[in-house]
Amino acid sequence: MGKSDDTEKKKKIKDVEISVPVVYGNAAFWLGKKASEYQSHKWTVYVRGATNEDLSVVVKRVVFQLHSSFNNPTRVVESAPFELSESGWGEFEIAITLFFHNDVCEKPLNLYHHLKLYPEDESGPMSTKKPVVVESYDEVVFTEPSESFLARVQNHPAVTFPRLPAGFTLPPPAPVEDENKRKRGDTKDHPLNQWFLNFSEADELLQLAAARQQVQAHIAKLRRQICLTDGQNQQFKPI
């Protein structure tokens, strides 16, 4: 009975994709008068939802691989928010590995972020109040998701839910998670929230909508041409 249940949970849904928008990057504060030769900045590196929603519905844990000069350079974060804070003076590349829940994906995802401490305009004054923030946006796409994954995320704001195949019936929604737990995992009230970049700008949405309309208009034009061609073929069809 157990095997049958597991097989049902892992049943794949064809022609469906689930997209999870993520942002990864760092925020670094100059320490000002407290700065020393080897401790000039305090910084935080993180992975967050693009709209600051809790990613733990999809991500199980995140591993940050720091420079070998740090004590314990392999840092494992087991729960959201997926972040770590350190201090130092140098910039370097951080490998970020996302591990997903068993019903999401068996393969981890590797991301790479170059830790940025100093502003682009190095001639300008550094500030202890305004951090240097560098972020990257990506969309993690899961093709042919399992039914259990679909059931868990169908009402979750961190996930872009797909258009389902015609005639497909959704599995029953998973029990609603504890709202307080979700709030602990999101980054809406994060101390760095005011500095996070906005990746859901209205103009981007308008551009996407315009592009979609162009595609739909082109499809409609092609359909009309096909109908006209079929009509002409009918006229010249030998009796």
C-alpha cells in the first residue's frame, strides 16, 4: 500500500511547467570608523522569492560556498530565509546550491554570485547607511511536476502556476500551512527589504502583455490565411 501511494504522489503531469521566480545576491554595509584592514564591511548573501514570498515550499535547503579563508567556508542553511551574514574586506565568487524537496526535483541547482562590497563609482564617498546591493533574477522551471508538488503549491504566492491541459482535474489542495510559519520564511519584513531591487515592475508586465497580444494577433492572422487557403482548395477540387 505504501509503494502505491508513493507512486501516485510521484506521478508526473505531462505538458505542464511550474515556474518559481527567485532572486539571489548580496547587500554590503561599509563599517565606517569601525572598519579595520581585514574587517571593512558587513555583508549578507541570500536567495529570496522575487516578490519576497517564502521559498521553502519548493527549496529544502541552501548551501553557500564561501572563500576558503573563512572558517567553515561551506555554510548550510536548512530553513527560510535562506541567507547568511559575514564580515570581511575582499570580493569573491560565492557558489550557491539550492536543494529541493523530494517531490520537486532530485537534482540540485547551482548558482554563482560575485560578492560586491564596493560601489561601482569608486571615486564617490562610501556610506555606512546605504548598502551596496547586487542582485540577479532567475526563474527556476520545473517540467512535468509531480501531482503532490502541484497540490502543495497550487495556492502558494511564490509559485507561478501553469495553465493546465484541457480536461485535467487538479489534485485536492494540500492542507494550508501555518501562516505564522510562512511569514517567518518570507522576506517582506526583512531588515534589508527597503534595499531589495524590484523585479516585478509594471512596465515589464506591460511589455509582456504587449508581446503576448502580438503573438495572438499573428496566430489569428495565420489561421485566417489557412482558412482562405482551404477555401480556395475546395473551389478548385475536381468533381
